[in-house]
Amino acid sequence: MSFIDIANIEDVVPGAMKSFPAGDKQVLIANVGGKYYAMNGICTHAGGNLSKGKLDGIVVTCPRHGSRFDVTTGKSLSGPHILFMTFTTKDEKAFPVRIEGNRIQVDIS
């Protein structure tokens, strides 16, 4: 594994999430009950910035069309709702996280 520094632990308070650039990716870091999770920060449906969405427990909802993902695994829980139709959405890539001192490190490989 090849971990890189992403942020300080103070940057993402419990119950919050924030997006950080990492190479050619946007990585969403979520703090759920003091534990940090990382996944791709761009929605697989239509490219919405997930950090602009809503975090409810372990579920992040995309602000564009409402796709929902489990931040602990990246698994798609429901696709977008557009008019009267519901679509499927691909899972997000989840990344391993570790804490070194006060730094959040993520393996994006």
C-alpha cells in the first residue's frame, strides 16, 4: 500500500465530510463517529461533487440527482431520481485510510 497525506484530522469534524485533491482524483473524507472513511468524491452518475451533498450517518446523498452511497464501502445504495424515474448508479471506489499523528492518510492506488 502507498498512503499519502490528505488532510489534518481537524479538517473533518465528526459528522462532516470534505473533498480533497489527491493526484488526479477528488477524495471525499467523511468522519463518522470519530472514524475516517475515504472514497471517490465525484458521483458516478453525473459527476456531482459529493462533498456538496448531505451526510446522514454513513450515507452521503449527491446534491445533483439524489444518488446515495455508503461512505464506509462506496457501495451505491440508490440511484438518481429524475422526474418519475429511478436509475441505477455504479459503486464509488473506497480507499483505505490510516491516521498518522494528526494526519489523515489515504491509499488511492
